[in-house]
Amino acid sequence: MLAGKVWGTTKLLLRTPFVEIHELAILSNSRCSMHLHNHKWNAFYVLEGVLHVEVEKKGYPLTDTTTLYPGQLCSVPPGEYHRFV
């Protein structure tokens, strides 16, 4: 299933009770809203281009930004606000 978003598109590749995998096509200079997941991890793996993942750390006032290039991965634990740019 392909779904349109303001920032691009998302295609569901796998859904089980324990994991979801989506392929995202993100428009240049776009971002999703800052959000969190209470029970699931998010992982970002870049196929092409550059992706910035911003995470608001729990317990102290810091927004951590990780810059990913093709072949790189980062993850965000449950309960931390995050977005991709």
C-alpha cells in the first residue's frame, strides 16, 4: 500500500504484531512532524541521499541530530520524540 504524505510517500513492506517496515520516499527539504511511539522502536536506513534524524532526548533538554548517508542506519527507542528531515 502506497500512502501520500506532505513530506513524500510511504510504502508498507511488512506488518506483524511486533514489527512494521516501511519504505519512505522523502521530498527534498521536507520533514515529518515531531512525534513519538510508546512501544515501538524506529530504525532509519538510507538507500540514497542524506537523512537527518532529530531526537529530543528524555530527561534533559537536548535535541540530538544524526546525519545518515547511503548504507547507514540509526534507531530511536520508544518514548523519545523524533522526526526525520
